[in-house]
Amino acid sequence: MSNTRDDEYDYLFKVVLIGDSGVGKSNLLSRFTRNEFNLESKSTIGVEFATRSISVDGKTIKAQIWDTAGQERYRAITSAYYRGAVGALLVYDIAKHLTYENVERWLRELRDHADQNIVIMLVGNKSDLRHLRAVPTDEAKAFAERNTLSFIETSALDSTNVETAFQNILTEIYRIVSQKQIREPADEDSPTHNVKSIHVEPTVNTDNVRRQCCQN
């Protein structure tokens, strides 16, 4: 983990975790941000987020990772939380084929609500359940390639690839953002000016989010 103080960073990236309920999104979040795993993890109600800073090319990247509830009844709430996201981890459970089948629907929702330049990684979680595998790695990898997603399998339980998944997506976002800043010196008339939501402002005021959540 980076030793930088939490309030000192060069970039702030909002990343959302999406996918069906029970695929392990909350444990991926807690494993990466606090190195914790909870077997008794309850379903997330609404939305929660945690932060962690990493270093890329000598720059401090603060990741603000949002865990959106997977249950259908919360989808109206969560659609608001795609706003401002520059990255998304689309998570399924390798031992439950239905959660993989639903990836397509989540991807559509993401493309409907999120910035068109959002960086998306397909994550097959619970890779420790090899003996119960229902989704072949090659099948998921092929799906990711067809849809221009990066792909990785993780286990929040034994930590496999959790660090790598977040490091990879944050590094990819950083590369896009830093290249864009070099290519596009703040040109208000640039045809891609409107796409600049990927330039990372402090994402949202958390007090407002809590109020929005309660008003919905």
C-alpha cells in the first residue's frame, strides 16, 4: 500500500463494482482497501465506497471504489452512481453460471449509464472454488475480447489477483487520462471537449450521495 497521506494525491479515480448479488463485490472491495475478508458478508444495501491510494509512474492515484448493490430492487438507485465513474469491475462468480449469463445485461446497463470512455474489466471471482467451476476461463476470456474488456480471475477469499485486478485497471485509466492531457491542452472548442468527464475531479460530495440515496 502506498505510504502517501490519504488527502495527498495527483489523481482521483471513481471505480464502480457491478454484477449480481452474492458474487463477492463487497469482499473484493474490502480485500483491496482494508485487506479484509468476511465470510458472513451481508448483501450491500444501496451503495458504499472505500478508498485506497497506489503509486503509478511516481504519481499518487487515489481510487474511490464504489460497491453497488446487485439486487434488482436497488438498480434504480445505483444507476446514479455510474456518473463520474472512469472504471468498472464487472464481477461474476465462476461457480454460478447464471451470474456470468447476467454479465451481458450489466454491460448494457453500464454502457447506457456510464461515460463512453469508461475502462471495463471483467472479473471472474471465487477462483478458489475450482472444484465447483461452472464458467470456463476460455469462454469468459473470449467474451471479454469480443466486447473489448480486460479480463482476470480473482479470489477475494485467498487474495489471488485482487491487487493485480485493481492495479491493472487503475494503471490503464491513468495511462488514458495522462495521454489525453498531453494530447488535449484544455481546448474548449475541441470536438472531444464533452468527453472530458474522464478528467478526474474529486468525484462527489459523500454527504450529497447519502442524501440522494435516502431520497430515492
